[in-house]
Amino acid sequence: MLSTDDVSALMAARHADPFGVLGMHLHAGRIWVNALLPHASAVDVVERHTQRLVGSLQRLSDGAVFSGMLAARSVPFDNQLRVHWDQGEGSTASSALLDDPYAFSALLSDADAWLLAEGSHQRPYECLGAHPEQIDGVEGTRFAVWAPNAKRVSVVGSFNLWDGRRHPMRLRHGCGVWEIFLPDVARGALYQFEILGATNEVHLKADPYAFQSQLRPNTASVVCGLPPRRAMLPERAAANALDAPLSIYEVHLGSWRKADGWRWLNYRELADTLVPYARDMGFTHLELLPVSEHPLDASWGYQPLGMFSPTARFGSPEDFQYFVDAAHAAGLGVLLDWVPAHFPSDAHGLARFDGTHLYEYADPKEGFHQDWNTLIYNFGRTEVRNFLIGNAFYWLERFGIDGLRVDAVASMLYRDYSRAHGQWIPNRLGGRENLEAIAFLRQLNHLVGVERPGTLMVAEESTAFPGVSRPPGADLASGGLGFHFKWNMGWMHDALDYMQLDPVYRRYHQKLLTFGLMYAFSENFVLPLSHDEVVHGKRSLLGKMPGDPWQQRANLRTLYGLMWAYPGKKLLFMGGELAQPTEWADGDSLPWHLQELPAHAGVQRLVRDLNRVYRAFPALHEQDVQPGGFGWISHEDHAQSVLAFARWSRTGQCAVVVCNFTPLPRAGYRLGVPSAGHWRTLINTDDAVYGGSGVGNGALETQAQAAHGHAQSLLLHLPPLSCLVLAPQ
């Protein structure tokens, strides 16, 4: 039944239709069985249920292909192959009873194949990748991979000696997906896809949908079942709302703390240490630098390859789920940094996946990031958008993640991002916007909003692109991008530029702090003091502050007071709460010994108290994204570098904030306030318990003396380099 050409193609791993010739076939009224089994010495066919010998296959001249007609049978039946392995001259051959992978029919349903071809399968990871399951009573793993331009795709792994001839897959032509069910391949098995590319080159690729991956420098994927789907809990949705207090602790898991002084903590150890620490510090959410598997430690996860694999640096997917569950049990949300903007060009990854530019733009003017030496997803391809949107749903639904902070959105929006003239290709309208990426982001955020309400989608976006955190249009072709929040990079740069000035010069630059209110409610903002501001020679937050060590800490405390009182949600990178004097080093632990030093412990206590007050007082968070939540009291006292403003809740609760940005205490400072009566100090960043000078105000009572447009005023003693948060008694 097998032709010479069939045998040659099978042995060369170049057969276009292995399912057409391997396995059991009815030919001219007779049953034939063909098998490709390198290193086998003999092969018998047995009936599955009775284990009776039905016939033996003959080894063909090539030595690896076996074929035979079963004279006693004319109707296909459930069979197994008893394979006798040749272990070499002088050794005893062993045998094994194998289920034939080529005895199983097509795996993808017609509906799945249609949706994959259309690029509208919201959860493609449920049918692509490696899925342990039982088919026709046989335990094994179902494999499927999208590689439409490949000439042949095989699953290779520890179960077949990484031999690409053993398990070539079936091509589903309509959707470009290759599939096979391999009996007896169980959880924990290592595998990759061997791909004969469009121009006859062979590629060894990790599974784009692998749910577990080996740790670098190894590159294999690991068979791993899908985590169960998890619902969005009502309490989590409420904690993620626009009017909820959001105070985010940004963490690089590999350097938050080291065990034994040198090794990474695993996910379970982090659940037992990081989670209670963040909870006790009063943060509402953890934001993790990317946890998708990545080959280069120094990328901090921002060059991911295993988009569906929690990195093995800290344990298994089950361990990561334990961490997320522990955070939720402690009342903490979990946000993940998510990177759809680019991917590395490592040979085992997505680059030229099937011998063509499958995932990336072909032209380097569109498909290569000059800043990061990485490749750019082809956002105009439906299957690529499907891959990325499916990945977002995977983290949100399968691990119960509260939200995604989307990295480098600006680089996605503009075709000329960081490119010189002539190094970019205009869009179809002749403009610089990446229309395909914009459509992708709108589609992503729309689907997440519909399918996963209560989720947070946050953009790291550094330009003035309009409507980043505004809903997309009804047809997804108009309106905003649909994010819930956008990082306020303008506020961050202006605030740090101002705080780095010697106080004697601040009087000339007060607009750096006031200008942000011109646009503070044009988007829903997060105020970020992130990892990007404390690396690559930028110095730590403390190191940016001017003056002697006492003044540096006082300036930092003032910055924190301003940030927690200013409109917008809060984000602080780990170590900032310790007033870390040195830049963040991703290979080292945070300097936890600083907790033993009163001056640094005071800053840590201030951050804890700021979180406590921010969460307890609706005036400080309820209208973070509404102009009705803010009002200036005094923004023109340049001479004394003093700013004062009010924050309001929807029900009229008020907090008044006054900052003195000079090291001079100011006695008898009259400040107009909205209401008469007793006032109290909620936060004084100069309090002695925070390491300050201890200048305070005691009991405060308004006077019927007009100031700053208010009929009532307080006579304050402003501490040096300080922020006061006051509220009516």
C-alpha cells in the first residue's frame, strides 16, 4: 500500500499528509496498518480490548517504516501496536504496547476551526497548545499549533527522542492549524514543535500557547493542564472601581527579597512574605513586573516569549495560582504588567515561526523596535490579535488576575515611534498613527469590558494621544481606546523635576506643580513613581532630592504627601517606602536593613499612614477622576513656595492639603478653609514619628477672617519641607 515515494517522504520527515498513510487504512477491501517507528526491531498489531495478536508488520527496506495487511480483518477496529525496541547489538530488546496516534480522527471542532480562521476565537488557548485529556478511553495529550505556511510540523519531545519523523501532525487547511493526539504523553513531558518551513529550513520552536515552560537557558515547553476558570468576585470588582482607593505597590519578584541572601523566593514564599507586607503597609493592589516566561533576566520580563507561562523562576503555574489566591484572601488585588508591544527574536520563539513573518510585520520599518532590538506584532493580522486577546483573557480568567497594565502603549500607537525620517511607513491614510494597533487596543478593551466587568485595564502611555481612558465608540472605530486608567507621566516628570530643584529656586518654577491641574481630569490617571525612575543612572527617589540627608528625607516625605493627596490613583515601586538611597539593582534584594534605622523606618511609617488615611477618607479618593473632587485654595504663593488645595467626596466631605516646599517653617500662615469649626491634622509629613522636626499645630479652630476666597480661615504653623492634610473635626 505504501509507495516508494511515501516511504522516502516519511523517512525524510517531509510527507505532506502523514495521516493519509500512517495508521490503519481500508484498501481494496483489506485492512492495512502502517507505522513509522525508528529504533524498533519488530511491530505487532493487537486488538485493544482482547489484547489478541491480529498480525505483524513487516519492516520495509529503510528500517524505520513498518507495514502490513491484516488478512483476518476487513473492518477497521480499535488496535494497539506492540513494539519491540532495538537496543543495539548484544543487548536485550524491550517492548511496549502503544496506542497509535494516527488512529484518531480530527480534533478541532468545525466551530473552533472556523473561529480560529476568522480570528474571533476569544479563548484560542482552549484549543491550541498542549492539553492532557482522554480521547476514546485513551489518556494522552492533544497538541495543536498555528503554522499555516509550514510544509510539515511534528511534535518532538522526551517521549520520542526528539525525532521529528515520529509524530508529524495533521494540517487543518481551513485555519492553518496542525494537530495530533499523542497517547500516553502526560503532564510534565517536555516538548517542542519541529517545523519544516516554507523555504525548506527546519525550525525548533517552543509552543506559543505553552502553559508551562522550562527555565532559561533551556527552551522546551512543558505539558501542563489549564487552570480552572475563575469568576470575578464582587468584592474584587468593587475594589477596582473608579471611585475606589487604588494604591499600588509595584514589585519585581526576583529582587524584592532574596532567600538565604542570594536565591529567589518562590511564589509560595512570596505569598507568605510579600502579601502580608503589602497588606500591612496599606496598599490595595500589587502590580507585578511581567511574569510571562522570558529568556533574559535583565529584561525584567519585558521581553517575554512564553506569553501563557508563568515564569519558572519562581515555581509552577500552580504555585503562581497559590500566590494570587493568597493576595485575594488578604484583600489585595493583583495587576500584571503585560507586553503586547514587542517580543524578542530568539530562535525558539515567535520570530519567523513557520519560516515566514507570521507574528511580526515583515518590513523592519514596521516590525523591528530599534530601542529594544525586538520584533513588533503584526496587529493587522486577525490571528495575531486573536493570540494577544486570548492571552489577556487567559491571565484574567484562569488565574483571576484583577487587571493588566499594558506596557509601552505609545510605541504601539505611532508608526514613527523612536524612528528617524525615512525609517517608518505611513498608514493607509498617509498618517503616523498605527491604525491596526489602535483597532486592536479598542477591541481588546471592549471585549474585556463585556466579558470580564470589574477588570482594570491600565495604559502606560506617555503622549497626548486623546481618549486613552475613554470608552471606544460603538463600532470600535471611533471614540477612545477604552482603558480604565492611564499613567500620568506628565505629573511624574513635573513633580520630580520640581522636587529636584534646590528649594531656593522653587519659587520660580511653581508652574511645574500647578500645570498638571489643567489636564488632570482629561483622563483617568494613575500617578506613577515606578521602576523606570530609579534605574539606569536616574538615581533613587531619595537620591534625586536636594540638600543634606535630613532635607533629602524631608523632601521625599513631602513628595509622598503631595502624591497621596493629589487627584489620581497611586503607584509606588518597591523600595521607595524605605527611602532607598541607591538605585534599584535587579540582581540584589531590597536593603531591608534600613527598617532598623529610625530615619528610614519613619518614611516607611509615613507611607503606611498615607495609605491608611487615603483609604479611610472618601474625599481623598472617591472623586480622583472627577473635577468636582478638587479645588485650589492657593496656588499663587510663589514667594514662599506654598501650595494649598481642597479635596472633596461626592457627599461633601472635605480635606484640605497645604504644602511648604522650603526648609523654612512659616509661623502664622493664614489659610482660607471651606467650613468653620474645629479642624484636625490627618497627616503631617514633618511629624517626629516620621523622622521630621516635629513642628505641629495642635488643636485648630477657624477664625471669621476671610482668606483665599473663604469667609473662614485657619492660622497655621507650616513645618519646613512638609505636607499637611487637614479635615474638619
